[in-house]
Amino acid sequence: MKEMGIQGVGTPVARALQGAKPTEGASQTDFGTLLEKTVGEVERLQQEAAHAAKEMASGETEGIHETMIALKKAELSFKMMMQVRNKIVKAYEEVMRMQV
């Protein structure tokens, strides 16, 4: 039986933001790169979930727990990405309304 350790639940957005903090002597990560990495991570989780669901449907694996966890990770990551996108759009709209 595969032993599962308890890990912190981190979304791709949170992990990307944590990795983006510059250290001494390092240059700052630009927003575009951060966004690209985050979207890539969400896409990877989506692909893993699709693969796990395909394996479950074809009977290649019987680990329903791992499949459900992969599906939930993908769903939560996507929802988090959409909420971040919504906040970015709101901030952009607010900046555009400012009078110069």
C-alpha cells in the first residue's frame, strides 16, 4: 500500500507567488512570466486529471481516491486562476477609470 504523507495544500497560484519573491542579488520575476508559469501549472493539473479519469474509466487503475484528488486539484486550481483573473480585470478597469 502506498503511504501518503500529509502535505500543505497549495494552489499553483500560491506556489508561483511564493517562488516569485526575489532573494538577495536576484532579479525580480516579471508579472508576465509569473502568469505564464501559473497558467502552465494549472494546465498540467488539468491534463493529469484527464489522464487519471481516463485510466479509471478504462479500468487500468482502481485508485478512485487518487483520481478524485487529481480531479479536485484541477478544479480548485482552475477556480483560483479564474478568481485571480477577475481581480486583475477589476484592477485594470479601476486604473482605466482614474482621472489623470
